[in-house]
Amino acid sequence: MRTRMLTLLLVLSSATAAAAQPGWKEIGKTLTGNSVYVDPRSMRKANGIVSARIRVKFAEPVSTPRGSWKTSQHLALFNCAKSTVAAKQSTYFSDESGTHVVERTTIAQPGFGPALGGSMAKVALDYVCKT
């Protein structure tokens, strides 16, 4: 009986610790229903530019010649004063846990542009610039 109680306490404490760890925070949805998340720990501001790691979970998998995308992660740059966004790095995954890479791109010199309404970039821009 005592061993069962100890085991139960260990399981509950590890589950509570895992739930308390900071991670991805859902910040909204795109017009197509894709969930958009931000990693609050990744947000940095320098010279008026905010950088953040963004994650998108596609409502429906996206088929490409290289494979199917279920989630993506992006390192994005946000210029809140001008309401523009630039992608520094994008990685697309074939699984929801983000372990099987389908495609990865890195842009040496990202260019800033407007975020289209209802897009992942617009959802992220609105969130990042209001916080």
C-alpha cells in the first residue's frame, strides 16, 4: 500500500512538473483554421525588431512534392512600427510532434513585407506587437 502511494505521488508530481513547464502558447487561428503558436521564451527585441519562434499546426495536411506538412516552425522578425514581418528560417514537418523534417529553408538576408490578413504572419504580428 505504501509503495502504491509513493508511486502515485511520483507520477502526479512529474505530471504537474511537465504541465508547469513553459512551452508553445496558442495565439490564434488563421482564416483556414490553422492554429498559430508562439514560444514566449524565444521573443527578443533589438533595434525595434522583435524576433520570435512561431509554430503552425495545419488544420488539414498540406501535400507537396517533397511530402506532407502537418506542422511548421518559423523564426520570424517583426517590425511593429511599420507592421511588417520577415521570415529568417522555416522548417516543415510531416508529424505533429515536429520530429520528421520534410523541408527546411534559411534566408541569409530576410526582406520585410506586409502580413496578409488572416495569415499566420498577421496572427503572429498582431500578438507580438501588442505584448
